[in-house]
Amino acid sequence: MPMNFISSGLQAIRNLKLQNGEFLLIKEIPSSSPGRADAPPRHILVKIRLNPVARSNIFIEIRLPEPELWNGRFLGLGNGGAAGSINPAIFTQPLWDGYAAASTDLGTSPDPDSGIGNPEVWRDFGYRATHFMTVTAKEIIQAYYGRGPEFSYFSGCSTGGQQALQEAQRYPEDYDGILARLPAHCRTPLHAYFLWNFQILQKCPFSAEQEANVIAAGNEYMAPREIPMVAGKIISDPRCTPADIEAVVALAMKKDASLTPEHAEALRLLFGGPVHAATGERIFDGIPFGSSFDIARGNLYLFRWVFGKERDLMTINFAGDIDTYTAELGPLLNAENPDLSRFEQHGGKLIITSGSADSCVPYHATLDYYERAAEAVGSLEHLREFCLFYLIPGMSHGPGPGVNQLPDLLNLLTRWRENAEFPGTLAGERLEDDRLIFQLPIAPYPEKIVLDEKNGEPKAISGPRGGVNRIAQRFLPPAGE
């Protein structure tokens, strides 16, 4: 592409008038290692700061491949945790794939404590920064290439999954396809779960060996419900009953003589999940069998946002304090509106995934959200026309002990949206040191995988629906502006 095209495109960006914002950098970035897939190709980097209102400070990065490499698509990229920065490595593969891409720090720079007592940061983190990033990036794309994107997609994991579902619910025309992986959409109940686990484990800690034995007890107890290739190794469907919890606690006590009655009671609370101390209402479900305790008790910054730095986390109660916390943050952070009709009318396609061994963002709130979305649209069959949910066997908040190789979900999403190719059953694999451990197909919920009686091969059949504890409605307050 002639250099004068790039020069004119850069000038067109510089000529833009940003509303309540400023350009921090507009620069051509050469490829540091030409031809290497782990380094980005030559591209344009645009850094922007937006201040839509007082006490709001949003950073955005937009990266544009060379015009001849652009695939005509825009890709919004989600952040993780409390955000607060933008990782440049997330752009490498999208740039090689030809996407113009953007991401945001979600307005929480320089660290999570920027949100203490600041509702504008809550709004930015909850939904505003992602929408402003999207609108601004499309303006930059139009200026640089002389045309807007033909299709726009969003891909995010964890906090990025919260961003994804906020976009589908609040701004359904921003994106044509959305990939929400391990989404932390049920934000305030999820962090109440973190606090619940933190308080329990502070009072009654488990050693690494004890935790491993509890995980093994869960896998062993649930093994008869699994197909032979994974039985006892992972739990592909961790839905359970109070009787199952009692049985796993008993088996763990039998397997590990060092576990005390105090440990047994702690396990009942951890697996049972938080409830309101005064009313007994369900706040969140519990730690899934077969998953780590360690990643289920961090991320407590939201409580500092409401109660300040000085509040002892062990003194926050699950009655009036949780009510205050929910009222302050729930309407801004939670992406819980089950009405996806406007996204469907826009022609959007949505793929949601959870990991069955993920105790950081457990599957159960997402499964229940999917069921509520089916109720809102009229039927599960209708919902599956534009939205699919996959529960990935043995996946944690990262690879985990189960399936760690999946098809390119973004590619499946684009083909579904643009070519009407239904994603259907996914080909999952477990690789260790480049060695195939097992292959396991993953069917969209509520289908499950069983072995065919005739040939012994895995196949998908209709599976059970629901089966998780539904969060009380008052802990999922309506979205606020």
C-alpha cells in the first residue's frame, strides 16, 4: 500500500475532534521481529484518554493493521481482573489475523483503589468504558481506512466476559458477534462469594495436601456419572444436591484423617455457597466439586470501593453490609438482564463458555443466566438460534485439569454470524507436552456427552436443565445508568 495512503490516514486520525478526550499517541509501529507470530506485524497504534465526566479517566488503545492486511472487521478485546492497564500482547494474534482491534483499562488506572468511593469509576468499570472504547475505535477506523468495519466482534474472558454481556444487554448494536468466555457477569454476588470463602478459609485453613484430598474426593464421588475416559480425573458436570455435598464431605474425611469436624463444617459452607445471614436468601452458589479453593477467595477490591481501605474484611457481614454493597454496586456492575431481544433483532450471535472446574468464576451463575435468557425469549430452542452456552469439562480459570484445547471460538463466531454456520458440537482435547491424553466432544448446553452403546464412541444426547441454586432476585437489582 503506498505510503501516502498511510500518511493521509494518520492525518485523518489527527484531524478528528474527540469529545471529552485527547490523543496521547498516534504512531506507526514497525514489526520488531518480521515474520514471527509472537510479535505483532507493522501497524498503527493510537492511544487515547477520555474524561466523559469529572472523576472518570478512561485509557484506550487502538491498533490498526496495514490497509492491505485489514480483514474489514473490528475486534473489541476485554480486560481481566480489576483491569487498570492494557496488555499489548493481546493484540498480537488479532493483528496477524487482520483485525483492527481495541482495548481499554476500564477506567481503573493506576490500581483498583481508584474506585474507592468513586461511582464514576464504578460506571466505567461496569459498562461505560467498553462502550466508549467501541464508539471511539469505530471513528478511528473510519478515519484511517476511509470506511467503517463491515462486521464488529467482541471477545473477552473473566472481567472481559462481564464486558461482553454488558455490551449485548446495554448496547446491542455495538457488535455483530460476542464471545463471552468464563464471564464474571454476576459481579456483586460473585465477589460476595469470594468474601464468604475468604472469611471461612481464614478461620479454618486447609493445607495444600488437605485441599488436594478434598478435590480427589469430589472427583471420585462424581466418577460414576462420567464417561470412562475422564471418570475420576475431572467432573464435566458438577451440578450437585445437598446430599451430594454431604457424601463428598464424608468421603474427604475418610480419605484424609487430618481433616477435623471444623474442616467438615467449613466444606459444607464452601460447597453450599453464601446466603443472607438474616433471611437465608441465596446470594451465590458454592465452590464446584473438583476445583481449587485458592482462586475462590481473592478479588476483594469491590468491598474497599464501598467500605473503604480501613474496613477489616473479616467484619463485613452477610446481612446489612451485603445489602449496602449490593445496592451501591449491583446496578452498575452486574450484567444480568436476561432480555437479549434487541441483540437478536440486530442480528447478533453470542457464544458463552464456562469451565466446570473454575472456582474463580463458577459455571452455575452463567448456566442460570442462560436459563433465564431462555425464559425471556420464550424457549431454549429460540435462544439457541442466536446464543449458545458451552460448559467446558475440567477447565478452570485457565487450562485446568481437563480439556485445554478448543477450536478457534472467534472463528466459529464469525462463521456463524456471517455465513450462518451453526457451531454445534466442539472438538475438545487434552494435551500434555504435545501428547494427546484424550479427545472429548463438547456439546452446547443442555446436551451432554455419553458413549454410544453400539460403537462405544462419544455422542451428544439431550441432558438435564437447571440444577443450580438460583440467586435471590434482590441480589440482582435492575441495571442502572
